[in-house]
Amino acid sequence: MSIKFIKVRFNMDNPDDRKLYEMLNGMKGQNSFIKNAITSYSGKGTEEAIAEKVATILLDKLGTMPLTLSSQPVTEEITDETSFSESADIADAFLDSL
């Protein structure tokens, strides 16, 4: 079995280094945490990958949801408060159907 060792130094005068050291020092599974952090940083957990996963999930969910189209075409301009309220109700009903 071959084991490699890497030394990490923290500058305790640097607030970021000190915070990281304190986090790691009180943590169980330090090796696993560091390995996972390096793996994520090296491209397997980048923001682009996360965004891609979120987009895929959203598209999958939206693809399985039935869309209901309003059968009430908008043919006139909204000019009074009552018409505005009715239009808002239609918009709310559409959003609730999603």
C-alpha cells in the first residue's frame, strides 16, 4: 500500500487561513473533506456543472407538467382598475397551474 503525505501551512496572522485552520482542526474526517474540496475545485463540482444539473432537473420537471393555456384571448387594452384586477387573477391562475 502506497500512501502519500502533503503538508499544509496556515498563516495564523491571515484571518482566512485562521478560519480554515479552525474549521479543519475541529472536524472529523479531515482527509475526506480536503479530498472532496480539491475534487470540487478541480472541475467536478464547478458552478457550471451545478448550473447544468439544475437546468436538467428543471427541464425534466417542466417536461412532465401539463400546460394549460387560457382560452381567453386578450383583445382589449386594460384601462381601468377592474380590468387590471381581472387580468391579475388570470395571471395568478396561470402561475398556480404550474
